[in-house]
Amino acid sequence: MVFPLRRGPRKVRKNPDASSWGDALFRLGSGAAGVVLLVLLGLIVLVLIVNSGLSIRTFGPGFLSNRIWDPNTNQFGALAFIYGTVVTSALALLLGVPVSIGIAIFLVELAPGSLRMPLTYVVELLAAIPSVVYGLWGIFVLVPVMANYVEPALQGALGFLPFFQGPVYGYGLLTGGVVLAIMIIPTVASLSRDALLAVPQSQREAALSLGATRWESTRMASLRYARSGIFGASILGLGRAFGETIAVTMVIGNANEIPVSLFGPAQTLSSAIAKQVLEGLQGSLQLSAIIELALVLLLVTLVVNVFARLMVWRVFGERTEAVG
């Protein structure tokens, strides 16, 4: 009895020249895309340096330590705006990060399956709301609440501290910090959720098998494993708080001052730029100083975001090593 021979699948002959050309074009295109981004970033920095050259030559390093901003005398300094940026961003982290971590823990560890995805979509939807909408909400809702209820209550309870003294306006550093806290919650919560999802299930099961409660398992296994990613998410939120403009401009009071009280009006780097750049200052020292403010803001934001990216990548690197 003769059995027919079974032929295996035909081998497709590849053209080595076509394959090498395709790989070369792919590498070239990918490298060109990366180079274009670096060139754009370099051009932005170069344009800011060139256009702020008059201010840099006039004030030098003292521009960062001078608190006076007076167009009438051509005295310009960034200290008041740096102070406002740092204080409002710090308040945003202090108020927004705990809420964001709580949201992330609930979505990953506690939320039932029927609520997990809808709540995740709602959190991500908050990030898509335009900042001017947050600003309008701040003017018509948050400012009256702060002026009539929150700030008087804080002044009555903590008035012995200089941070809670002085007249109450509703507009000021504290209100700007609250608006920024609300705006960074979606970013920090989403990235913290991703970091918690990267925790291997074996970590939680090991803690529970040793007799840990649900809270102890979350605290010792999940949060400790994901701390690098959560920290990176917080720094990314800080980067957004640094650069936020419209919403803060509408509620911070826009005063060129360094108030000790959190109730006092102030300005941030971004709000100062937005308020003054459209005043027809072509070729003036004031315009050059405003562009130098933008340069300072860009450099600080870049440093913060690079640091945050490194921290976020670290947690996913840990996940890869654990899986391997």
C-alpha cells in the first residue's frame, strides 16, 4: 500500500534586499520623528532666549530674586510670580493628591465591577473639561463659597497663624490652589490607578494569606509596590499645576505681591504672562521680561515632567522584572 507523501507548507522566499530596505526606512522614519520633536523643543527654547535677551542683559540673575514689577520705572522681577506659582502648586498637591490616591484605591481595590469602568470614564472625562470652564465655575461658585464660609471658618480656627490672617476677598492664593487641585485630580488619579493595576495579584494574596486585613494588604502590598508610580503621577500633576493659566488667572486676584496670608491676591508665572502679553508691548523691555517669565516657566516645567516620567517608567520597569 502506497501512502501519498505529505508536503509541508511551502517556504516563501524572502527578498533580503527588500527586507533590509524596509528596516532601514522604518529606522529612518522613527529616528526622524524623534529628531523633529527635539528640534521643535530646541527652537522654542531658542526663540524664547533670543526674544528675552534684552531682559536677560538688563537684569541678569537678579531677575529671579527681584520682587518688583513696575512698568513705569522699567523695574521687572519674577520673584512674586514664582512665589505665587510655588504656593498655588503646593496647595494643589496638598489638597488634590490624597483625593486622587483615594479615588485610585477605590477603583482598583474596592469598587464593584459594575461601577469600576463607569467611574473610570467619569474621572478621565474630568480631564477633558476646558480650563476656562473651571475658571467660570470658580468665579460664580467657588469664590463666594470661599469668601462667605471657608475662609472665615479657617480664620476663626487658625487665625493665630500668619497664613490665615488678613482680609478675606474670596480671590487669592487659597482659591487658586483649590481650583488647581480639582484640575489635577483626573491626571493624578488615572496614573495612580495604572500604577496600582501594575501590582501583581500575588502581592495582595500573599498579604491576605498572612492574616492582613484589606486595608493592611492595600497599604503594605499595593501602595508600597506602586509608590514610585504614584509619586511620578503626583509630579506630573505638579507639572500641570505649574503651567495652568486661564482658570488660575480668573480666581487668584492678579496682584503683583507676595502675600503672607493665603487669603491674599497674587499672580503666577502663567497668569502674569496671559494678563500682560496682549497689551501691545512690541520691542519694549516689559515684553522681553514677560518672555523671560515664559522661559523660566518652560524650563521648570520641563525639569518637573522629565523627573516625573522617570519615576513613572520605574514602576513599569519593576513590573516587567517581577513578571519575568
